[in-house]
Amino acid sequence: MTPLRFLPVIFCLSLSVSLMGQVPNAANPAGIPSSAPQPKALSGSDKNAVTSSMENVYLLLSLVDWQANTMISSEGTLGFAKSAAKSFNALWKDLAELGTASGLSVPVALSGGDNTKLARLRKETGVRYEKGLLEWISKETRRTHTGLETASRTASDPRLKQLADKWAPLVKEQWEAAETAGKTLGKAK
């Protein structure tokens, strides 16, 4: 029978043996077990497409956050924002999964320029605010659609191609909806 005072030492030794290959070292700085799946690398142009799309969609999610955006007062803009938020959240999930599976960093903040532009926009009120918001959303949605269309045609990674094929038409619908909401804003029914 082993004395109780030796149990912590025995436990630590058995734990260190079971974690072999998981300990951080020069060859494996993250301590990832050698059996763990490694991120599948993307080509340079595919990395740029995923990174750019993640940044655009992160910005779009910030802009269509209708729950936090108490400055939206028209039903048309609010309806668009709710629909767009649902679509962009699902696209964000797919992009973030592909990005992290490929070892890319996922954006967690807006760029300084976007923060500045958003601060200027928030100084506007009423229809001017909503019109500016919808124009910006339309521009960024168009940019995202163009990036996805390009990735659909040129991506070398099948995961990116599949994502682009799935989302390009849906993003185009949101782009058109933003355009329509902007054109009808402030007009009587």
C-alpha cells in the first residue's frame, strides 16, 4: 500500500506520462497533441479573400445591429436590419469556422477608420442617419458580394469555393434590399 503522502507525486508522474506529446516545447510551442488536426493552409489569394470577407461581414454586423441601434426609427430600415443581421450572422459563422480552421485570426474590432466614420454617422439624426447607414451598408454589402463572386470563380480551396457559391447570391439579395430600403426611406406609403 502506498503512503498517502506519495499520491500527489504519483498522480503528477502519471499525468505527465499521459500528456506526452502535448507539452509545449520548441517543436510544438502550443502543446498540441501530434494527433490533433492541424489547420489546413490556404493559398495567399484564398487567405486574402477569407480575411477580407471576415472584416467586411464583421463591419456589416456592427452596422445592422438593430437591437443596439436605437437611432433607427423607420419600419423599412428596421425590417431590413433584422433580416440582414440574421443573414450576416450565419455568414459570419461560416467564415469564422473556415478562418479558424485555416489558422487565420478572426476580427474582433472595427478598424480605426470605420470607428471614425461610425462616430461621424452617429452625429446625424432621423432620415439623414438612416440614409447614411443604408448607403454604407449597401457599399460594404456590394464589396462583400464582389469578393465572394471572385472567390467563387478563382478559389483554389474547395471549402472557400463552396462557401462563396452558397453565400454570394444571398449577399446579393441583402445588397439589393439595402438599396431598396435606402431609396424608399422617407417616402410616404
